Amino acid sequence: MKKIDSPQNAYIKTLIQLQEKSKNRKQTGTFIIEGQREIQLAQKGHYALQTLLYCPEYIEQEKALHGIGRGSEIIEISKDVYQKLAYRDTTEGLLAIAKTKSLQLSDLKLSAAPLILVAEAPEKPGNIGALLRTADAANVDAVIIANPKSDLYNPNIIRSSVGAVFTTQIAMASTAEAINYLKSQNIAIYCATLQDSTAYHSLNYQEAAAFVVGTEASGLTDEWRLASTQNIIIPMSGEIDSMNVSVAASILIFEAKRQRGF
């Protein structure tokens, strides 16, 4: 088994770049996963692990390697190396290098009456992570990120999603591509927007449906509003006319789940 003690090791330097730069992740088709639960969820989501790095000062070898399939290179790293690579404040002593997946709309496999969450141009990794956690909790068919502004394998997204990035089908596309896809699949489009809208709880979501949410700052583009089957609004009683995008998405999705009997 290979062992690396120095943070100045050339391979470790490439991993630091992989952690920090989207360009490197895209060029290599790989990314870093940190934490035992996240690695297990990635495996469950059929992500291929190239390399596993563990620090014996934080985790025993037997526990680190438990459930890891054959074909993954195993590297023991020192505490100094691990602390250089680790992104989170809390440490578990375990990292994995995984291969990225295709995120094309054509890769999605949908049920007979799919429930889909669409987020247009989300920028904040924390919001994206929260949206993915909602999608996982509701077991939606897929999440589509339209006009993406962030790399899905950004460590902040992986961290904030608590691994939900691996448990839900995800596709990235332009707004036009996403609209064309939904229409080609006969999926009703419900856009959360103030303009020409009706109260969300007055509609029936038992058939194929996609909820579309935009950014808190600018909302959805006209392209979505014009393509919508029906624009919807969450009635609010306070002084503020908007709420966190992940909260809004949760309200809409779980109303559809309620109507479908969960």
C-alpha cells in the first residue's frame, strides 16, 4: 500500500488543485469526496471511486476500507497531508477521488408520472445543497439545473447537500433545453413567480409535474414564465415578498407529495 507523508508531494498538490478549481475537475473528470457517509452515498449512486485516501490518526484502516469495492487504489496519508486536503472543519480521516458522471437530460430515467425540481441559475452552493437535500427527502425523479452557474462537484455543494448530490438524478442544461425536454416528455411546468400566478395549493399535481424556482434576487426569466403551464405563488402574510429558494421548493414539492399520498 502506498503511503504519502508530505503535503509537498506532487500528487497531493494535484489533489489540492482538484479541490479548489472547477477547471481541474472538468479537465480530469474527477473530484474529491470527503467523509465516510458521503463516500458510501456516492457508491450507492454508482459513482466510480478511483482512489481512497485515509489517515490512520483519524480512522482505522479496517473501518476506512469497509465496503470499498475492488479496483480503487488505497493510499495511507499523514495527518499533515489530510489536514491540507480536508475541506470540512470536522474530520473523519477519509477522502476519495471519484469520476464525474454525465449530467445530460437524455440520461434521466423517469417514472410514469414524474415529479421534477428545476432550479434556474442557482449560484450559492449552500442553496444548491439545500435544494438537493429537499429533492432527496421527497424522492423526486430528478433535479434539473438550468443555466448553471456553479460546478456540481464543488466541495461546498457536496458538503451542504450532505451527500444528496449523489442520491438524486441530476441534469444540467440551458433554460431552452430544459423547457424543450419537459414539453417533449409531456410534463406540466409550474413556475414559482409573482406574475400571472395562482395559489400553489389550488392546483392538482398528481400527473407529471415540474416545479421551477429561480434565484431570490431576480426570480425566473421571462423564458420560463412564458413556457409555464401555470405560474404559481406561495401566499405570504408578512412584509417580505420572497423566501429562501430551498424553502419555497420544499413547500411546493411536498404539496405534490401530499396529493400523491407520499
